[in-house]
Amino acid sequence: MKKGVLITLIGIIIIGITYFGIETFAFTKGVKQDVKKNKTELKQNSFVKLTEFKNGRWISTTDSLAGIEIINGKWIMFYKGMETDSSDIYDFKIRRAYIKELGTKHKPFEYLTITNYSDTLEYSILKYSDEFLSLSYLSRGNTLNYERAK
């Protein structure tokens, strides 16, 4: 009788190992398909160009004396009636990234980082067109809207 119980137990263990092996194989097959699909999506998205700011002057929609000017890769902040000095001139760079909590299933955000010798400021680009520019200043979370100067 002990021999029969032992054989039954060994049979159950073999069936269990086989079952979990098949389940693991099916799971990894699904994971591999998901990875392959995500790689394809990333390759397709990598061809989408980053925002390219054109040279121009932009005036704040909330303060008509404040604005920015983009000239040959420089980001210049100005306030009408005040002299612009070197601390108002920045280099800028745009990058694309996903918000970690949302993952790659959502649209990536574009970020604008402006830097000069004394400061680094980071914005999220909300909208950019020939006539309108909207940025979110990440440190405070406020939105800055600009219209192209006429």
C-alpha cells in the first residue's frame, strides 16, 4: 500500500510540474509578443520629430510687456522698457519623455530645458504653433502662454 501511495504522489508531482511548465511557457510566449509589439511601437514613434522652435518674438498673454525671443538657438527673456543682460539669455534643449506613472501607453511629453551660466529652468511644452506657445513651468506648475508678436 505504501508503494501505491508513493507512485500516486510521484504521478501528481509530475503532472503538477508539467502543468506549471506549460503555463510558464504560455506566459513567456505572451511576454515575448508584448515586447516585440512595444519595440515596433517605439521604432515607429522614434521617427516623430521633436518640436523645433523657429526664430521669433513671443508676447505673454497675461502681461503684454513680458516676452521671449528665440534667435539662432538662444532663448532670450525680456521685459519691455528694461535692458536685457546676459542673465536673460539661455541656451535651450528639447527632449521627449514619458511620465513614469503613466508608462509608454500614453503620449510622451516634450520638455524644454533652458540654461545659462547661473540658472536652469525646465518646462513642459503644452502647445506650439505658428501663432501660439504654451509652456508649463515645472517648478511651480503654472502655465505660461505667449502669442507671436505682430
